[in-house]
Amino acid sequence: MRAIQVVRHGGPDVLDFGTVDDPIPAPGEVIVRTAAVGVNFIDTYLRRGLYPSVPPYVPGTEGAGEVTAVGADVDDVAVGQRVCWVDAPGSYAELVAVPAARAVPIPDGVADDVAGSAMLRGLTAHYLLDGSARPATGETVLIHAGAGGVGLILTQMAKRRGLRVITTVSSDDKETLSRAAGADHVVRYGDALAEEVRSLTDGRGVSVAYDGVGADTFEQSLASTAVRGIIVLFGAASGPVPPFDLQRLNPAGSLSVTRPTLGHFIADTEELRWRAGEFLGAVADGDIDIRVGQRHRLADAAEAHRALESRLTTGTTVLIPG
């Protein structure tokens, strides 16, 4: 089969398109022919060596497609079924071995490119609102990168829960997208960001600041958060946050900072299926609109990584095999 391999740690140029052996299903696994593969920031962190990885390897953990074979001890997934997943290593390929317990059925009305590129973001948005923090109806939250893959979904889900949403963006086009997703207020990045957020909240600040940008926005997140509020640092699109003195949280307002990761909120199959069912059900019903902003051929994975790391993308990014 054809696949992408990370041949060494480094920039997008280390992504090599070639041929590798077809996977064989182990007990408890299914083989899926991919129709769409999601591209995510964690893929770039692993490629660069910021997170542990050992080249050469096939990157990617998210995708969607049709089951072509099942291994022993699999009785709840069938050949011909459409499924998606968020944690099957080696997904930048035409065929992927997926643990059956991690395969999520795709409901009618949800396209492969949506399921293949939005599940990780959708599940992330779900646990951000119902897990790492639980803002109450009527409270105000700050969502950085409001026009990004997570930002657009998180904004829609937050509005469905009765929250007031302030987002940050970098351009007029992204502001238009963020407002279309339901943002009540949209502000630009920069030194005045926290001041604007305070002004929009009558000086109080937000109950929760959702920060997936990291180094470039963390200080502004701290300055934007209300007394006893929470900063949820769930990514590092601009780079990791430098070492931080926890004592600073005291005078800032008895703040809390959490650094969650999706894996801890979907480790149990039942919890995974619950979160996925709620998210995909809302997509199928039309309550959440997913914008697939970028589509690339599998062979052009390096181009997809460059675009993502430039922070010029909007919505989700998907690789299409073939």
C-alpha cells in the first residue's frame, strides 16, 4: 500500500511518500481502507520530535473509511461498515489497522471527509466543555484561534450550552468564520487582547480561557481570566509555554491552570462512544456545521503540514488517498 513515512525528525520535508507492507489484522483489530485522513497539530509535534516518536514511522492517528477485514475476536464491527477513529497509529496510509474497540460507526448523513478530519477536534471540544472545565450556562468563555478546527466546533458547542463566547482571530476572513459559528465577540491577537476581553466583561474577565495556541497567547489568557477562573491549555500551536511559576496564580486571582489531553477522556470505550455519539449525532442532525477547510492528496502531506503550521488554515484539514 501507499503511505507517508516520517524518515527523521524535522520539518515537513521529512515526510516521504512511498510504499510499505499492507497491515494484517491482529486479534481484536479491523483493517480499514481509508477514505479520508485527518491532519492535526499533534502530528507536527511528533514529526518535529517535540513528543516522543521513533522514525521511521507512518504518522497520523485519525481517519475514516470502510472496513475490509476483521481479525479474530471481533464481533461488533463488520466488513463493509463505515467507521472513524482518533487513536489508530499509522493513519497516513491507504490501509490502517484499527482496534475494534476504538472504531466508531459513522452515522448516515455524515460524510467521510467530515468524520475523518473532525472527530479529534469534536471530541476535544466535547471534553473541554464537559471534562477539563464545566462552565455554567450564562458564563463567558474565551476561545483562542476561533476560526481553527477546534475553535469553530468549540464555539458552536459552547453556544448550544448557553455560554457567551469571545474568540481571538488574526484576520478579517477568520473573524467572519468565527462569527458565523456563533461567537458573540471577536478580538485580534496582540498586546491589547486582555484589555479588550476585560472591557467586554465589565472588568471581570472570563470564567474559562481555552488556549490551544500556547506560547504566544498564554500570558494574555492569564490576564483575561476572572477570579477563580480556569485556563485550559490544550495545545501549543505557537510553541510550548515556558516554565511557569505557580505562585503567579495567587495574585492573578486564585486561578487554576490545567493541561489536559484527549486520551485521558476517551481511554474507556464506553466514554469514547458516548462522546463520539453526542458529537456525530449533532453533526448528522445539522446542529453542528463542520468546515473542511483544506483537502490535500495523501502524497501532498508535507504541503498540508506547512499550511497547518503557518496558522493560515481554517476548519479541518484532510488527506484524501488515491
